[in-house]
Amino acid sequence: MVTAIIGGQWGDEGKGKIIDLLAEKADVVIRAQGGNNAGHTVVTEHGEFKFQLMPSGILYPHVTCVIGHGVVVDPRVLLKEIEQLHERGLEPASLVVSERAHMVMSYHPVLDRLEEDSRGDDRLGTTWRGIGPAYSDKIRRIGFRIGDLQKEAFMRKKLDFVVQQVKNPVMTDLYKQDRFDPDMMLEEYLGYASQLDPYIKDTYPIVQDALDRGARVLLEGAQATMLDLDFGTYPYVTSSNPTAGGACTGSGVPPTRLDAVLLVLKAYTTRVGYGPFPTEETGEVGDQIRERGREFGTVTGRARRVGYFDGAVARYAARVNGATSIALTKLDILEQLPEIKVCVGYDFRGEFHDHPMANISHLKHCEPRYVTLPGWEQPIGHCRAWEELPANCRSYVECLEDVCGTLVELIGVGPRRDQFVVRGRSFL
Ligand code: IMP
């Protein structure tokens, strides 16, 4: 069985916790895109772990954890995460990194920041991790794959070319900054090569073998549909495809082998960085949800923008990903609100739109159309069955299901691992 876990909003839907829950039953967990712009915290008997690149199943010794070729890997970050495990006496023996995965090179974060600064008011609000520049180089065919670390002569020649012909002219002429030294970079990267060598493999046979033997495979999405390079609010997006199609491309799992797409949606909406956000609440309600939901970024610490559930976004996400069911997270955060609004679409220039428009200036200036539901105003953290949820809370969930046209099978009612209401299990 193959299940993809996909974010349905602008990221931070709580995918990490869902994957952590499901990874226990998985044989293989594969990360397919993104890089260390993602982040999640896992709490176990060994303490708290903060991961940005490591697939979520890494703390289960029986799970093969694959960093797929669609991911961009900063070797410095990956080595720190391996070290974090070693410090607690854990060995990531089941970690495999695709030799086809591209690397975030040391110039990428530097250029990410310089590019953002030079955009001024039009900046995108990136995480400054070099993700966009690394993917751009992959597309320009001047990127370095992690397997290149095993080819010293090739690395030397290509680094000379890329650094001297492409990167340094931009650094010195455009940004008036110091140049990069290809010899120093080579030495640095060859150092990473020896440390990462045991993990670097061709993941094609590993993934195909898992499919052939009917293994339980989880595709771990990072970021989300509205940050997708094609489906999201371009240019305010990340530089990969966090949708189900991207999960297939970046992992090597053929689309016809996907059995389930579990769309993760937060019971309200958040967004980090700039770009349109039709249901954003900048007043008291927004502040209240942000505080209660602890909506501050795990990677950058930035306060997240907060708003009501955007049904137009969620329906669109359900459709473009072919969601088979929904995991609804953080429902407990809304338990103090006397009434809760749900956006069902947008009004713009006399027309109703039931999905986000491609033109982001229209999306920025549209008027969300809301239905207002009564809140339930009581704690739900103890609920484990659908019937135990207050009637108004069930009505809220049913309203979201109607808007998305998709069943909600998992409901998060608190931060702990066991705080879930499970209504169905069509996924792994
Ligand atoms: P980048 O991925 O660093 O290039 O950032 C591009 C946009 O995606 C920015 O608005 C980021 O805040 C956003 N972004 C990237 N990764 C995440 C994530 O894991 N959660 C939420 N937003 C993200």
C-alpha cells in the first residue's frame, strides 16, 4: 500500500505529526521534495528531535528512510541531523539518500538572501535556506547531485566552471561581495563525501523492490499545495511541487501505484512569508488563534499569518491532489471561539469563484464569502471517538467535508501523539 501525505494549504498543517503516527506501521518512508526549508519536531522516549531533512520514520529502526531524488540536500544540515542521532546513541542505519538528489551548495543560501534583499518590497519571504537557488541550478543543469561527491575529478572540474563562470560574477559584479573559492569548496565537500558515503545509494531498486513486495510505503510531503510552483500563488511559492504528482516524480513511485492521498488540512489557515491570503485575520481573532495554536515557524521562528478555514483553497487542494481522505489537525485550537467562519469561495468583480484564481492580484483583492457556524466552546482534547465530539464541533467538521467533497478520516484534538479521533482508515 502506498500513501502520500500532502499539505493542502500553505504548509505547517501538522503533516509531521500525521506522518509520525503512520510511520510506525510503514516499511518505507520517502521524502520526495523540498529541503531544509521544512521542519518538524518529534518527541520520543529518547527526548526531543528537530529534523528538517530526515524522513519522519527515522526513529523507528524497522523503517527504511529514503531521501528521494526530488529533495535538495544541504549536506551540512544532514550531517548535523545524523550527529543529533549519534549524540543520543542512535544510528540511522536505515537511512538512504538518493545519489540523484541535488545538493544545496554553500553559495545557495548566500544568494537566496542577497536575492531577497535586492527585491525590496517585492521579496518573497523565503526561508533563506538556498532552496530556490538550488532548484534553479538543477533546472539550469549546473547543479551538483549528491552522487557527484563520489567523483572527485568531476567535482573539481565542474566546481571550477560553476563558481568562476556563473556564481562569482554575480557575487562580485552584481552584489559587490567576496568571491567563492572553488578549491576551498572542493575540500569542504570532499569532507562531506566521506561522512555521507554509507548513506548514498541508487534508490531506484530500493523503491521498486518495496513496491514489488507490496511493502507499506509512505510518501512524506513537505510544504503544501498553495506553495506549489504550478498550483500555488506564484511567485509566492516554494521552488518544488509539493502536490501528489511531485511526490511521485521526486520519489520514483509511479502515479499508478498510489493507493491513497491523505490531504492534511489545519482546522483554520496559516501562511508564512508574503503573498495573497484571502481569509487572513489581522485583528483579535487572528491573534487569539496564533497564540493558542503557537503559530510561530519551526525553521525561522517567524510569526505565522492566521485566518479562517479557506474552503476554496481546501477544495482545490483536494481536487488537484486527488485526495482520498482528509486529516484535519488542530481542531482543539478553535474550541474557545463563540462562532467560526468558513470561506466557501470568493467574490471578485461581480463573479463568484469556487477556487483560487491564477491571477494573484485578483486573489489579493477578492472578498471571501463566508458561512458562519456556532462554536462549541468546550474542550475536546479528551475525545477519541466521533460521537464524543460536541454536536457543534461535528457540524463544523461536516461543513468542511461538504466544502471539500472529501471525507475527514483523522481529527487532531491536541498536541500529543494519542490525541486523535479516527473515523476511517482508507490510508496506510
Ligand atoms: P523557500 O521554500 O525557502 O524558497 O520559501 C518560499 C516560500 O515558501 C516562503 O513563503 C516560505 O515561508 C514558504 N515555505 C517554505 N517551506 C515552508 C514550510 O515548510 N512551511 C511553511 N512555509 C514554507
